[in-house]
Amino acid sequence: MKHYDALIIGSGPNGLAAAIRLAQAGKRVLVYEANETIGGGSRSAELTLPGFIHDTCSAIHPLGIGSPFFKTLPLEQYGLQWIQPSAPLAHVWDDGTAVMLECDVHATARGLRRDGAMWSRIFSPLASRWSSLAPMILGPLLRFPRNPFLLGYFGAGAIWSAKFFARRVFREEKTRGLFAGLAAHSTLALEEPLTASFGMVLGLTAQAVGWPLPRGGSQKISDALAAQLRALGGEILTNSRVENIHALPDASAYVFDVTPKQLVNIAGDQLRGAYKAQLENFRYGPGVFKLDYALDAPIPWKAKEALRAATVHIGPTLDEISASERATQHGTVSDTPYVLVVQTSLFDETRAPHGKHTLWAYAHVPNGSSIDMTERIENQIERFAPGFKSRILARSTMNPAQIETRNANYIGGDINGGVQDFFQLFGRPVWRYNPYTTPDKKIYICSSSTPPGGGVHGMCGYWAAEAVLRRVTRPNEFEKTSHG
């Protein structure tokens, strides 16, 4: 059998990133993927009708184009093309208007009336320094920052709850709603500390790097990463589910792109004591109920300017979004849920037959919920786009159980790899200086259950690979341990 220095379990963006970084260092790498198709949360498929390409999870990728690691890779040589909608986001209102999050801080500010100056004051210093800020907020959090003043400026707002921040900082109800919609990507109740950080990160990425979509579907990101890995000599084995670490060949490093629950199931007898107990106590967050549609025309938004954006948030107010997210924490759902809507086909003609369109939408639900959200989500879209239902040609529904079946990392439909509250943002997956390592010097974890958490950015994988390389600092030592 061929010998490998490192085995990567899982071919999501983090697993592929870890494999690429190790291959760049000259290591022999093999990636195991349980499914027929690589990609984890970055995959695409014909879920409704032939010719309609839907993203099975992630669709819009600010952290993909803004990833410090992906930026160093020649992914465009392998077919990845980013498309930037004319506006990153529209937040629609009952009065037929939309608040637009623009690609430029000052353009956004001009639409926020009395809050424009404050918006610029918050986001201008951050958006203009994204390249310096990104490695700090997309990396291990228990480290001394390279630029403490810049991170401190970000942290001064990020530490607060989104609800407190929005009410304290902004005067216009529409600005508060816009910020609440951004912060609600956290899947936390907006009264929770640190939820403002999610709103700030998403707001500043829109105005620093945009909210792009990959031409042809999110699968193109994974395919480009896989092509880069193969160009470096790495290998990928699909249809190969790993259920026990002892069934794997011997290697110097085993890097798991899985969540704590799966790591315990696969390698639990190698992980004893307090570390294993902490993994077993890891908490998973709310799930999502996802809908994909084939449409015979674009969504007929009352706010025509919403057609400038691929992404639309439906809330609309701070209080309505807060109530929706709070309900999921209490095991129920709102009749008027916060809904995320993406229509990539407005900007990418490859997603649907000529004149037709795709639609991606989801709402948050309690973890593992069996509640059918189809009617509630469709009613919310119809509320802001009368006539929407008449344009549906076909739909695909996925509840949390079906989402987990498609991607085993999404426990109970949790697409963020675990709750990202204070304790599990800094102590992710456990409180440990290097969170990618385990007490077993051969075993590492690189999924979104490690810092910086969810998103298609590959940084969890990158940092895990760096941990592998740091533990075996000299190439001859790596070779020695590889061959026993």
C-alpha cells in the first residue's frame, strides 16, 4: 500500500484546505470523502428540475473571496469565477422599499439617512483594512493579535448583543433591521453577547470584498480546490466513509473535518479523560429548514431595487427578527420567520434554462425540528413579493434531518458546526490554546467546530494544517514518524 504522511477525513472546504496546505509543504496526502461528490457544504445539484442548478447549502461567499488562504491559491486557473451582484444585499420592507447594503461604505451610508454618518464611522476603518483584520478574526482567538489596535476597534462593537448595539448606535428603524438581519446569521438569539460581531463581519465584508457567487454553482469552489490539491500531488477517495480510525492506514497525522460528535464516534478510544468529556458536551445550535425552487420568472419584489441583489433578507424589523430567532432557542418557530433568500440566476445564466430562475431560501428552526416551514417561508416571500407563489414550477424541501443525511457534519440541521456563543466561540471545540490539536499527537480536527467557525473560507483547515506542521517542525522528523 502507498504510504501517506497525512490522512484527511472529509472533503469540505476545510478538509481540502488542510490537505492543500500540507501538500504545499511536500507531504503525501489522501482525502477520504464519504459521499460520491466532494465539497461538504459547498456543493451543487439539480434538486428540482433538469437544468436548474441549486446550491445544496452555501450559496453566497463573502468569506470565500475574502479568505486569506484562498487568496493565495490560483483557483481561477481551475475554473472558479466569482460574480459580484450589483449590490450585496437588499433588506425588504412592507412599504415596498428596500434598504440596500452596497459594495461601498459611503454608498450604503447615503441610503441610511440619519444613520449614514455613524455607519461610515463604524465600517470605513474596518472595510479599508480587511486584509489586516481578516487573519485575526478568521483564526485562533486565544492568541495575541498582530494589530491589537485594529482588532480592538472591531471588538469595541463586536462584544455587544446585536439588539443592544442596533438600538444604542442607530436611530432609524430600517438601519436597525438591516443590522439585525446581518447578525441573525449567527443563529443565536439577538440578545446574546457577541451577536453584534456577526453583523459587523458580514457588513464589512460586503463593503470590502463583496458578497459574490461562483459561476456555475458552489460546487465550483470545491472542484477548484480539489484540482489544486491534485496538482500538488494530493489524492481524494470518494464513497469512502470512515467509521473507525483503526481501519485507516498508518500515518503521521489524521486530520478530521468532522464535528466533535463524529470525532468521538470515530476516534473516541484514542481520546480519553477531560478532552473527550468536553467533546461529548459540545453543544449544537439551531438547524435550518431549506427550500429550493425552480421558477418561471424572477421573484416579483414590491421593492424593485431588490433585484439588484442576489441576497435578500426578510424580517423586516429588529423586533420581528429578534422574536423569530428567540423562538428557535425556545424550541418553537415564529409564524413570520426571518428568511434568507438568494436568487443566483439573476446574475448567473448557467443556473437555469433561458428565461427561468432558481431560488434558494431557508429559515432557522430548533435543532432536529420536524416542523414543516414551507408555508411560513412562502407566505413571508409572498408578503414582500405578491405573485411569487404563482411562479413556482417545482420545489425541493429539506428539513434538519434531511440536511444532516446529505452532510453528516450538520448535526440536527446545524450548518455552523455548533453553537457560536461566548463559550463556544472562544472555546471551540474545547478551551485549548491550539484548538486544532488533541491530546493524541497524531489526531487533529479542522471542521467549522474549530475557529473561526462556519463559512466557506477554509481557514479552519489551514490553521489545523499549520498545527500539524508545527508539531513536526523538521522535514526529517516528519519522515521519521511517517515511516515509524
